[in-house]
Amino acid sequence: MSATAEKSLEERIELFMMRNFPQIQMHGGTAGIDAIDEETGEVWISLAGACSGCGISPMTIQALKARMVAEFDEIEIVHASTGGDDYGYGYGSDDFSDVPF
């Protein structure tokens, strides 16, 4: 069994986000995993900090969604938000889940 197969899906997604999106942190933003439902293949992520209200957040979210679905066979749908509350779980008006990629 490979080292990758031994890691949980959450650990692999965290590594993916650190590897693919260091510019988020460089610009004062944060990215995190809010929830994972392995049965349905859904992942909820949020961008916070400087990402909240940033004009290019929709493009960042599109990139995250496209790359995650392509890289992880277990992931079917990525829900993403740029905040809305103190914890970045605001999947309301800033939810770009329906943005096509």
C-alpha cells in the first residue's frame, strides 16, 4: 500500500490545498476544509481572511473545484464559500457552488 493510500481523504485534501494554493496565504487569505461527506463525494471548503470580498475569489474557487474533482476520484461536488461569518462557513450569498468550472 502506498503512502498516499494510507492517508485519509481529509489529509490528502489538506496537502493538495497547501501544495496548489500557496498564493492564498501570500495574499493574506486562508483556505480550509469545513466538512467532507465521503458517502456522497461532497466537500465543503471556505476561503477567508483577505479572500472575503476579493474580486478574484470566484476564479480561485473555480480553480479549487476543478482541480479537486480532477485529482480525487472520491470527490464529486465541491461546495465553496468566501465567508459570511467568523468561521468562514457562510454558504449563503458568497457561496459559489454553482459557478461552472
